[in-house]
Amino acid sequence: MTVGEERRRAVVVQHDETVRLGNFEPVLREHGYEIEVVSAREPGFVEALDAACDAELLVVLGSTSGVYEADRHDFIAPEIEHLRGRLAVERPVLGVCFGAQIIAAALGGEVRPGDTVDVGYRDVQPTAAGLDSPLRHVVGVPMAEWHGDTFDLPAGATLLASSSAYRNEAYGIGDWLLAVQFHPELTDEMHEDWVRGDAAFLARHDIDPDALRAQRSRHGAPMQLASARMLGEYLSRLS
């Protein structure tokens, strides 16, 4: 711990085994957070969410599922309900990809399949508000995208960044809520897991896995540095 403050609790909602906290983990620990991971697909998920109510931070990770697939996945409805309660009292929440989408749904926004599958490294352009937020650290640094869904910007949220493929790449409310559509947490190991595990998905959309690996080689390290700076500023603002 380097920030000289008491330890805090970060509860991480993980929906899929390969979609992990990644390079967010060391930054959280450096800022004094004890990390507790709860699996959305394991028995006891609802009870784990109830126990997370008093956590100083909730981190909601990505998923291969769609937020609109609540009829297929039992974890989606209770997760939205938990988020509604937490968001109503403005307790800090950080969402990544599916996490950003399900937070948007909890705030009343619509989540739906997008017009295109966006996989690879892409420039994300902060808005004027984004340049005064932790998103300023991604300027000029291609960020990893791996999604085909999108969402409406929720009422009361501020758009923080867009890309050439999707308008809603990041949004926030005050300093306590940050949600990003891209994957700043992605490590090289996770990227390779995704390339291998999603081989059929990539083939279906004519995405060359070796081209993705080449992009990772060029952009992975700068992205992880920008990611650490972005998350570090977000956590500092919570303090």
C-alpha cells in the first residue's frame, strides 16, 4: 500500500473465467484496496451481492453475455437490481464493457446489439468533459475493444469518450461512477486467452487472430500504462 490510508474493500463482479481484473488488480492494491471477487455464475451470487453493499468500491467486469439476455442468464436481473440500489445512494462503481452496459441498464438506458462487431485496438477520443476526467490518460493511446453491443447514454450521465465505431465509449457521474466500453484491464495473457477461446467468434466475423496479436504487440504496453494512470486517478478522486 503506497497511499498511506486505511485499507478499503473492492468487490469485483466476474462473469466469465477468462474476463478477469487484469492490470487493474495491482493499481487497486497500491491504492489500499482489499479485493474480493464474486462469480456471477456460481451459487450464492445474490447473497454475495447483498454482502457487498457496504464495499467502498464495486467493479463490474465484462462478459460474453448480453445484458438483454436475462431470460437466458439468471445472474442478470439480480445484478441490475443490486446496481440500482447502489447507484441510488451514489456509492462508487466502476464498469468495464458488459459492466458499463449493465450499469446503463440499471440507470434506465437500453442495451442492444450494435451495428458492428468492434474487436481490436482503436483510438478513443475523450469529450471536453472527458479531458477533465481520468479518461484524459487514453488520449493518443489505442485501447482494446472486444464487443458487439451498445447502449443508450443513461439520463444524468456525462459522456466522457467516443470512438469512430461507437459514440458511447465512456461515461460517468461525478467522481464516483466511471464506465468504459473498451477493455483497459486487458493483459497480454488475457488477450491470448480471448484470441484462443473466441476463435469461432473471430472466424465468423472474418477477424484475423494473428492481426490481433500484432496489434497487441504494438499497443499492449502503452495501453496498460494509460490504463494504470486512468484507474489511479479515478481512485485518487474517490479518496
